[in-house]
Amino acid sequence: MKTLIGILAALITLAFVGLLILRVWDIKILSFETIARSSITLAILGVTSLVLIVVYGAFLKNTNRNYNNKVGNRAHPKA
């Protein structure tokens, strides 16, 4: 999962850098407003995802399925 997120972050960064370089040469593929709106949308989706993860972990996670650390030297899932 970390690899996928890293690849997506790298692709988004490369896209923004490419658009910035094109902007330096006055080549306009996308307007600044479109890029700003897209960035704000991605930020909102990211914050919403984090909030949902926190809500799931705090309220919806099944706490009865814990690890049994009394069996052996390491924790084992309850069967």
C-alpha cells in the first residue's frame, strides 16, 4: 500500500512540475484555476479519508477480535 501511495504521489508531483515548466514557457494546457480546484478537491478527499479512518478505528472496529498474547512467545489471533 505504501508503494502504491508513493507511486501516486510521485506521478502527481511530476504532473505538477511538468505543468509548471510549461507555464514558464507560456504554454497553457491547464489554467491555474483548474489546477487550484483540483488540488483543493484532492485535499478535501484526503482529509475526508483520514477522518473516516479515524472514525472506523475509534468506533466501528471489532474490539472482541484481539490478539491472544498468552499463547506462545508472540501474539496469536484468537480462533
